[in-house]
Amino acid sequence: MMTWLHAIILAIVEGLSEFLPISSTGHMIVASSIMGINEAAFTKLFEVCIQFGAILSVVVIYKKKFFDFKRMDFYLKLVAAVIPALAMGALFSKKIDALLESSLTVGVSFIVGGVVLLFIDNIFKAGKIDDDAQVGYPKAFIIGCFQVIAMIPGVSRSAATIVGALQQKLTRRLAAEFSFFLAVPTMAAATAKKLLDFRKEGFHFEGGQLPMLIAGNVIAFVVAYIAVKSFISYVQKHSFRVFGIYRIIAGIGVIVLINMGVIKNHPVKAEQTPIEQTSKNTEGK
């Protein structure tokens, strides 16, 4: 059963990791598994719904962009970018849920993503596009396609979209910011779907679960607000290498803890292996 301490820890983890290229989903899977609450229905709901607090921080920080209704192209570009994830999520939702049970998938994804971030600045030289007005619909859609890879736990939605944005010649700052913008409709849709799914399954809040969920969103908002501000300042002066190193160390740590029995791992069924899921998603986070 989730306690208030569990809720506070998960909310802090969400706020810190949601917009950094280190995978919030992967970190929460590992954290909830270590705390022994990963199989509870409320935990799974909590982990998704506190994303609302995190994305609200982006809306507040970039309120001038989100509430500038004279620039409809800004919203339309986000719609174009979110289409791939919505389509693939609808088609493969059950298989994606199966992957969410696999801590080993998280560990491997941490390492693979870390290696990519180690060399990403060498692969994609400094971009020249530094204004979101210069990001056309084709570029927005392509960045959204990269986001699909992040449906694999541990990949990181932020990392995938930043890589996609760098590939489309955006500067590091704008790549990070566009990743933040894209998170709003993507995560809002994911949260709404999860709530509807739990309602269909007859889930009801019990005891202090609702206050716990509200508090979790508030904590995630505050922590994410600080994380976003800090991250933007960091990437304007430094490369993504430090995040790559962190991911590799974290991935090795997860695999070691699985072998020690500290973290439980639920192997994905044969027809839903991570490799097959990756192939299907890329053919299509």
C-alpha cells in the first residue's frame, strides 16, 4: 500500500526526471519496485497522473507562448508533432503496458540511451534554428516520430524528442524547449486515457488517496519548475554528455539490483519482447 512517504518520493522523482533526458517512467518503475509498491493499482494511476503537475510547470514557465492565441501555428505544430505518439499508443497500448512491467527493459534502455547521449553532440553539429517560428510542420512531425521511440520504458521522451530536434537542426536550447512544449499535449492525453481506463475498470479512490494524488501533483509541479529552469540554463553552456554518463551508470545499477533480487523484473511475454516492440514502434516513443 502506498504511504505518504512513498507518494512524496515518487513525486520528487517525477518532477526531477520528467524533462531531463533520463526517463521519468524508468525512474518511477525502479523507485516503486524498490519500495515494493509497483504492483498496486493506485501506484500505477499515481505515476501517470502526477505528470499533470509536471506539465503544468511548463505551461506556467512558457505561458506567453501557450496563451498567445494569435499564433495558431504554434498549436497546430504541436498537434502535428503529437499525432505519431497518439496513433502508436492507440495501436500498441497493451504491448506498451506489458513493457512497463519489465525493469530489465528499463536498465537496458538506460544504457543504450546513455551511449547515444555521449556522442549526440558529435553526431549532430550545432543547429541554426533557434526560434520555434522557424520549425515547420514537416520538422514538427518528424520530431514527433522520434517521440514514439520513448514508448519503450527507460528511453526517455525528453531524450528522444531532443535527439529528433537536433537531427532537424534545432539548437540545443530550442531542442530542449520544443521537447517541453510537446510534452504538454502528449502527457495530457496519456493522463486522460489512464484515468478513463481506471474508471472503466471500476477503480475508486479510497481513504486518503485523492489528497495524496493532489499533493503529489503539487510537489511534481514545484520540482519540475526548478528542473526545467535549471536544464535550459545548463544546455546553453554544456553538452548532454553528463546525462549519458548518468544513464549508463544507472542502467548498470538497475541490472545489478535485478540480479540481487532487490528489484523485481516481470519478463515480457515472447510475443511482446522489447526487441519486437521496438521494431514495431519504429516501423510505425
